[in-house]
Amino acid sequence: VLIEGHTDNVPIAHSIIASNWELSGIRAARIAQIFETYGFNKSQLTIIGWGETKPEVPNTDGNGVGIPLNQAKNRRGFFKKYKD
């Protein structure tokens, strides 16, 4: 199972988490931990953090102004089964 984490384009302002890239990795890892509680072995799980590099919808409008609803959609984690 491939588990992906994503963020919006707003730089993270946190003293421990250094970047959106790191945050997206943490997001994916948390989902992997949930899978483990359901009996998945770590060897069945792969995590990847994309940061803000693969938005589902545009983070900003044509003038560069943030679109809060879109930014919220881009803060996500999801999983998919590898093709055999």
C-alpha cells in the first residue's frame, strides 16, 4: 500500500516541523500507523511526502491570492494499493 501525504502552499510556521515537505511525510506516517493498528505489516506499507508539489486544486487565484477552501483540499493524505 502506498500512502501519500500532501500540504497546501502556505509555508509552515512551526518550531519543530521544518517544512511542508516534512509535514506531508508526517501526515503519511500517521496514516501508516493507523494501518498498522488494523494488522498491516510495516513491510506492506510505503509512505511518501509530496509537500505542496502536487496540489489537487489551485492554491491561489490568478492574482496570487490564497483560496482557503482549495488550500484545505490540498492538505490531505491518502492511500492506494500498488498494482500487482
